[in-house]
Amino acid sequence: MRQGVYTVMSLNNMGYYFKEGFYNLRHNKMMTLASITSVIAALFMLGIFLTLILNVDNIASQVESQLQIRAFLKDDLSKEKIDVLDGRIKTLQGIKEVKYESKEAALKNFKSQLGDRGDLLTGLEDDNPMPASFTISTTSPEYMDNVAKALKTMDGIDQVEYGKDIVDKILNVTYIIRIVSLILIAVLVVISIVIIYNTIRTAVYARRREITIMRYVGATDWFIRWPFIIEGAVLGIIGTAVALAVLKVGYGYAVRYMATSMFVFGLLPSATIINSAFPILFSIGLIIGIMGSTLSIRKFLKA
């Protein structure tokens, strides 16, 4: 490092720390460029996995909101019995909404679904084969299995149907994607820390003699350490900013492409993704930079 007054850490030294930190970045341009490029690549990949997780959660939520349980009732139940069943169902844990459909309404809806062929059901009003039913929505798919089991034990309910296989697949796919993405994110974070660690360690090694002299004349470990911490933080912040910019452009293109395709589910808006990813990527980028610099300087400050 260049000459300076080596005192303990104070607010008056902050200008010196930042000056030295940025000097180190300018003085080692090739290593700085290599480190920033590596951080950009790592954080961009992190952004992709975060985007994947957010969109999978959104699609899963859309599908989950359409999942319902149908509880078909036995014929000739009195209104009082139906009201009792309605009340019992609403007391079950995880119930969001319960809708009753009478036999008459069921026949009418079936006719509507048949369209032009609805006339085939004409004359069935007097001997209606359609069962009355409850359509039940839960606050989360995790409750559907328990609710269905409870319904089957209730007197007056003839049959219970719901897409158990679909629910299980949605939960399993969402869980697997989250776990895999989190593992890959952790690996990329470690790789980024190693990259910055090696970059700053090279710069520290080149100035090891100056660091030794600084310690001899009374500079504290923190006085020596702060410029390198700032250097690493700047590397992380710059890498985060560029990675977010590239992610925004790339994701914006993906959103426009999906909007014009025949894909059933649309992607989340670009603003939603960036607003969600920014604090996460910024924090990770900053932590990566600070950890990389802290680890690289530590061995040179040992007594």
C-alpha cells in the first residue's frame, strides 16, 4: 500500500480506506476484470435459478387454486341433513370455501357442458340421475388428503373425488425444483467466493512486504484489512449490478416470447422478478465480495 498515517480504525480513516480500495482495483485491472466477469456469471446463474423458483411457485399456485374436492351426496337427503353436512365440512382444518350444488343445478350444468347435444337430457327432470354435491376448496393442497378422508367418514356422503395424483405430482415437482435450485445456488456462491478469494489473495501477496512493514510501524489489523474488504465489496456490487441488468434484458425477452406462444401459463412480470431478485442477489454479491477479501487477507495478518 502507499504511504499513509497508520492509526486505529475511525471515521476519519474511511476516506483513506475507500481511496486505497479503489486504487487496488485500478492497479490490478486484469485481475479485477476477471473477478468481476466471474461474479457476473455466477450471479447471473443465481438469478436464473431464482427466476425458475419464483415462476414454478407461481404456476403451482395457479394450478393449486383450481384443485377442488367433489363430495357427492346420497339421494333423498333432507335440507336439514345437507345443512348439517355443510356445517361439519366448514369446521375441517384447511377449508377455504364450500359450495353446494343441488341435483337440479347439476343437471342444468351438465346440459350446458354438452352444448348442442344438451337436448339428449330432455325429460330427465322427473327422474334426475345427477347427484347433489359439495365442491370444496382448501387453503393449500397439503390439506386435501386429510379433508377427503374426513369427508368419506361423514354420514350422507356417497363418494369423494379429487385429483390426488395431480396434487402429489405438483408438490413433488415443486419440492424437487426448490431443493435442486438451492443446492446449485449454494455451489455457485462457494465458487464465487473462491474466485474473489484468489483474485484478492494475488493482490495481497504482491504487497505482502508492505503489509509487514505497516504492521511493524503500528498499523492495526483492521486498518490494513479495510481497503481489501472494500475492494471485495465493490467487486461484488459491480458484478451484481451487471448480472441484474443482463437478467432483466434476458427475462424481458423470455416474457415477450411466452406471451406470443401457446404456453398455458404466463411468466411473472419482469418487474416482479427483478424486485424479488434484487435484494437477494445484492446481499449475496456483497457477502461474496467481503468473504473473499476477508479470507484472502487473514493469513497475512497472522502473528
